[in-house]
Amino acid sequence: VGNEISLTGVYSKDIFVPEIPFTPAKLCLLLIAKDVQQEIHDLNVIVRIPGNDPVTLALPTPANPKNPQYIQMGVTIAPFNIKAEGEAKIEIFHKKEPKPFITHRFNLICKKAT
């Protein structure tokens, strides 16, 4: 309704799961960039999860690019298989650049219910 984004199950630094392996239905990422001073296009997102091959996603160029920009991009990975504990990371690249311009690190931790 309206111009809303509803978020549920929001994680900050770490994701806790009840067992390993574990397969949540999906992992949704909401990427927000404010006051971007350069044109954003040709982006790749690479999600690196312990025990899994990296997942690479191409993001489309935002419509009507202009500077400065406020951009919201949604990415969904489904199914999202967690095979091991450890550090995971999400990296965002300009396709032609070898280094990411954004890296978000988080931990996947098995925490059994008591």
C-alpha cells in the first residue's frame, strides 16, 4: 500500500540458525544508497557463504539515473542453503572494477534452542 517497504526478520551483524545444515526459504537483501554523486550502473553482487560456491547476481541500472541519487535495490536468493558456520560476506562491485566498493561481513552461527 502506498510507497512502503515492509521488513521482517531483519538481521544486523549475525544470523543465528537452529542447526547446520539449514535452509531458510530465502535471503532478501535491501541495498540503499543515499546522495550518490556518481552514476551507478553495471553492478554485480557476490554473496559468499561458508561451504557454498559464491552466488553472483547482476543488478540492473536504476531507471532515470541522475546525480545525486537515492537508490533502493532489492535482491532475493532462494533457496538459501547454510552448510557451515563462519564468516559470510556480501560484496558489491562495478562490473569493470576488480575490488568491491561495498563489503558487508556477517557471521552464520548455529545456536541450538535450550
